[in-house]
Amino acid sequence: MPTNVLITGVAGFIGSNVLDYLLQHTDWTITGIDNLSTGSKANIAHASDARFRFVQGDVRSISSLKEYKIIFHLAALPRIQPSFELVSEHIAENLLVGVHLIEIMIRENYYPRLVYSGSSAIYGTPTMIPTPEHERVDCLSPYAFQKYEVERYLELLSTRYPLDYVTLRYFNPYGPRSFNPANKFNAYSSVVGIFLNRHKNGQPLLVTGDGSQQRDFIHVADLAKANYLAAIHPDRLNMAFNIGYGATVSVLDLAKMISSDIEFIAKREGEAEITFADNSKARTILKWEPSVPITDYLKSELQ
Ligand SMILES: NC(=O)c1ccc[n+]([C@@H]2O[C@H](COP(=O)([O-])OP(=O)(O)OC[C@H]3O[C@@H](n4cnc5c(N)ncnc54)[C@H](O)[C@@H]3O)[C@@H](O)[C@H]2O)c1
């Protein structure tokens, strides 16, 4: 029997990289769903494997999950700044779409492993650095709060139903396809992708504030591997893991690694001063470890 899995948000930055990883490292049969709201078909155009089926549609149109053994839930409207303006739209996409999947499981009384893409944004500006999973929650944006609400619903509902889930709290992902020219929220995507794109177009890099904010940048291939390891773990984990590199770079230092043409713009509210993962839990339990230092990625992109 082939293992059937579902990736929601497959045409997005991280979803398309999870797809690549699974096609390369497993023999699984993969269905990917995406409504192309922020993703694009170009992100998966290269994935012509017969084991992959793309469904263009909304997660809310799914009525059964019985054919899948594993669900990778990545579909979201994942941008901090727009979530302050389009609040109900973000609640619908980030909270209710996740709850929709959980409700199907409860209705069908069928509980596939759910690997949920969470976010380190739930820590706000952390009190513990590096930040472990038991850090207090301090959501600085509607987006962060919505990502956290899904985590809490998973936790709460698993006290009544036999849910089987893993939450992966991503730190600052970067890598191939992080910058999608077709995405209306591009200005809020990974700063690494934005800087590289501006540099390639001969434009100055725009650093917010004084650029002293520190980020734990994590390559998307390492995130994809974390998704895979969370999916195959033999135990019902029902817990959250930090998925970050475990080191920081300031935004100004990042800009300097890419270009000397730098300009400063106003600081954005709702964004953390520092993100820095204590990733020891993922190392110990998932046997995951990050493998791509950001300096290697920049070298390959800039040569
Ligand atoms: N990129 C980051 O910095 C970051 C950081 C932490 C967590 N995350 C989480 O990782 C996940 C993936 O983020 P990403 O950076 O790849 O974003 P993305 O915008 O590139 O991908 C999200 C995908 O979901 C699709 N989508 C949205 N709503 C949908 C719906 N209702 N039905 C079907 N498809 C839908 C979009 O079209 C898009 O292709 C999200 O859950 C996000 O919250 C991202």
C-alpha cells in the first residue's frame, strides 16, 4: 500500500520545498492543494512526477481526509504587517482553515498525523535567549496570535479526541522561491529573498530601523526535512518544536553580506527585536539538525 499524504499550501514557498523533499526522499504518493492566493503554479511547475497530483482549490473545500496517512498543513496568509489591516481575512485563513481540518478528523473519527506549520512569531520579543519552547507566549500581531490559536486548539481538542499532531515553529525561513514576484504580499516576505532580489535589480537594500534586529535564519531545505522527520516519528508526539538554525545575524549584517548599497527606512511595529531558537528539543526528539549555514547560501546566490 503506498503512503498517501496531503500538503496544503503546496504552491507556496515552503510547501513547494516540502514537496521537493518528499519526492526526492520518499516513495509516497502526494496530493497538494492550493488556492493560489499567495502561491503560484510556477513554484511547482518542475514537479512533474507521477506520484504528485495538484488540486487547485481551497482547503475549505476538502470534506474527507480518510485517504491520507499524513497531512502537512502549510496553507496560510503568512504575513505579519497585512494581518493588522485585513484582520478577519487572516483569521479565516490562518485559524479557521486549520480548524476545518481538525473538524474533519473529529467528524470522520480518523486521525492521520498532522504536521502543522507554526511560527516563532508567537514568542514576540522573547525573555529567554536562545528561546526554548516553554518560553511565554507574547503575540505582537494578529498573524502570530492566529498561528498560536491553531496550536492551542490542537492541544485542547487532543484532550478529548485522539489527535496526532506535531507543531513546527519556524524561525526565519529563506531559500529558493521565498520571493514570488506574483505574490501581492511580497514586500513582507523573507528579508533574505527581498535583499537578493533588490541587489539583482541594482536597487539599494532597505533596512528597517537601524538594522540591529537579530534573526535566526533557517534554510527551507532544513524546514522540509523537519516536516519529514515529524511525519515519520513513531510516537504520537502532540507537541511543538522550534525549527531554527540556532544562531543569529543582524539585518544590517545580512545586508552588508549582500551589498554596500544600503538605505534605512522606518522600523515596523509588531516585529521582534530578536529571534534565536533553542533547537535542542528538535535535535533530541526528532533527530533533526540544520545543515545549511546562511553564509553558504549567500555565496551560492551571489557568485
Ligand atoms: N515564510 C515565513 O517566514 C514563515 C515563518 C513561520 C511560519 N510560516 C508558516 O509556514 C507556512 C507556509 O508559509 P510560506 O512562507 O510558504 O507562505 P506562502 O504564502 O508562500 O504559502 C502559503 C500557501 O498557502 C496557499 N493558501 C492560503 N490559503 C489557502 C487556502 N484557504 N486553501 C488553499 N491554499 C491556500 C497560498 O496560495 C500559498 O501557496 C504558513 O503556515 C506560515 O504561517 C512561514
